[in-house]
Amino acid sequence: MAKKCFFSSSAVLALTTALLTFPGSVAIVDAQKVERITMVGGPPSGVFGIFATGIGTYLSKNVPGLDVSVTATGGSVENPRRVNSGDAEMGLSFASDVHESFYGLEQYKDKPVTNVRAIGLVFFGVAHAITFADSGIKTANDLAGKRVAVGNPGSGTFASAERVFRALGIWDKINRINLLGAQAGEAMADGKADAFFWTGPEPDRVTMEAATKRPVRAIDIYTPATKTDFFKQFPYFARYVFPANSYKGITEDTSTVGIPVIWYANKGVAPALVQKMAAAVYSKEGNAHMVTVHAGSRDMVPQKALQGITIPLHKGAEEHWKAAGIKISDAIRSK
């Protein structure tokens, strides 16, 4: 028969006092504390939401005491303002919007959002200017007078479309349709749009789904852009090449432009927390998880983490990249 164990009231009092007195004894209580932070992604149907959810889910499971919730927003242009104001602790945006928001340019003219700090690259946003191969549209100039889905105002896709097409002199000549992502692809498939412009990682689900309907064509927007001051005005863009057969219907290598997507946080977020988050997401395990979320995450590795960053790093991120042996230029050191 098991022996019964009894504690006197004085013993219980002594144990309770010890738990309240000695720091080490309250570890169980502390372990129950959860820090909740918000991450802004993009529209529910957009790729930013997919990546933000992937990051948030991984952090919540792998950083003890952290719970990350993801909030849908208008997208890349809106997110820096949300993080700057403290409405959210961190977010995702194209490098263009991170750069311009921090320095008060373009849509942020005279209203810089200087509370944001960079953490690292998430993926390359590749400009997909897509039409069906039998549409008769072969060049960027052929888009003039055509119905083109260019994303929702406030989204990074819309902002990039305006930059590219304005530089090419056709922004005011196309019939713009404010549809983003899957809705843009569906509009083209249904004959309600002649083409769509979509900035996302490659391979892109929207383009893949369109190609299941009919073979598609990627329109070369890089070559005509080189004949303008586009790359001088927007140095964060770079050439990207769709390999032949990357999508059904693309029979030869086709040039376009690409832009990195950056993960950033409010500068007030504790450096130790940001350092833990960066260490988790950019680890081999973190990258393996993100690749299951989207194949575009293959570029989310330490060696490429600082590409496209033109604003100061978050102090916690800088500490992580220093420890990881990544060279940091003076231009983006934390401040």
C-alpha cells in the first residue's frame, strides 16, 4: 500500500514563501508569459500574406514565449506606415517601398517613416508581365490600349507597375484594371483582361494557373527599360530572366526586372527578440520550412539576406548578421 504524505500548514507556508522569494523558483510562472506581436503582410489572396503567415507560424512554434499574429493589409506601400506608427511590430515590403518610405520619397514625400529598421531579404519579387501567347501582344508597347490588371492601389505590385510602365511611357495609355494576384489571373482567363502585371516570386502560382488554360507569354520589360533612366531612378531593381519553359508557353529566355522583398521591424522592438527571430527564420531549419511555404524562399539564406537593403538594420538584426559572419556595409549599420 502506498504511503500517504502529509504536509503541515507551516510547511506549506514555507514552500509558498520560498517560491515567491527566490527568482529561480518562479521559472514555471515566467515560462507561461507570452509576448504577442503583430506582423503585417498583404491582401488575403496575395503572396505577401503567404510569406508573412509562414514566418509568423515558424516563429510562434520555435521562439519560446513568442506569439506572432499576421494581419491582412493593402500591401507593400501601406505596411511601412503601419510598422512606423506602432500599429504593428513588423512587416514585409518591396525594397522600393522600404527605401522610399524611410527617405520620404514618392508616395511618402515629406512624410518619412523613420521608425522602421531592416531585418533581411525574404524573396525576390519578379515582375511578371504576362499575356496569353495567342493574344497578339509581343512587346511592352503593344500593351497600349489594352486592358491590363496592375494590382490594387497601395499594393507593391501597383507601385512597381506604375514605375515600370511610366518609365516606358505607356502608364497613361493602358486601360488599368485594379485586380491583384489570383483575381488578375482569373480576369485574363475569363477574357476580361488582356494581360496582367504581377510582382511575386518565381515560380508564380498565378502565372502557372493561367498557363493551364492556354500557353502564356512573358513580355520583356527589361530591354526597353535599359533605354530610359529607369535603373538610375530606381537602383533597387535588377535584371531577372525567365528561363525557357519556366511556364508553359515561354519557349525562350525572357528578360524582366526583379526587386527584393524585405522583412523589417519597428526600431522599438527589443534587439534581443529580433536577434532570436532572425536566428530562427534564417537557420537551415527555418529556410526548409519557408521553402515548403513557397519555393521563392530558396533565396532566404544568410548569404543573400542583405541584398536590396538600403536603410539601417535593426540593432538585433545587425548583431545576428555579425555573429553569422555576414559583411555589413557602413551604409546600413544600425542607428
